Amino acid sequence: MPSLADIAVHELLEWSKALADDPHATPPETGTVTFASRHHADLVVVHARVDAAAQAVAAQLAQMRPPQRIRQRRETTSNSRININA
């Protein structure tokens, strides 16, 4: 029977694999699990996948342009302004 740590590692591996397609995927709830040395290699893989997803999101954000201000058109007649929202 797998331990709680084994199950948590499996869930973390599945989640980190999904990050390649969906960088906003919700991480699994692992609670307070104590991992063993046998989990080290799998946790290194999870860490690398999370870093790669973070770098991909950072690259996308760096390419985005800031939003442009919307210019409002003011309608005037003579010297007085008309409030078109009234």
C-alpha cells in the first residue's frame, strides 16, 4: 500500500506535467507530508517543471504591451459642455 508521501509525489508529478499545457493548473492538496529520500528524484522533476512553467509565463508577460488609455470624446456646444450621461 502506498504511503501518503507516495500518493502526494504521484499527484505532484501529474500536476507538474499538466503545467506545460495549463500554467494556471491548481496544485494538489498535499497537506503536511514528510517526504523520504526515495522521493528526491521525483521532487527534482516537479521542481524543474514548475520552474519551466514559470519561465514560460514570464516570457509571455514580457511580450505583452501595457493597456492603452481609452480617450473619451467630449462633446461641446459653444463654450458650454453637455453632460451626455445625465
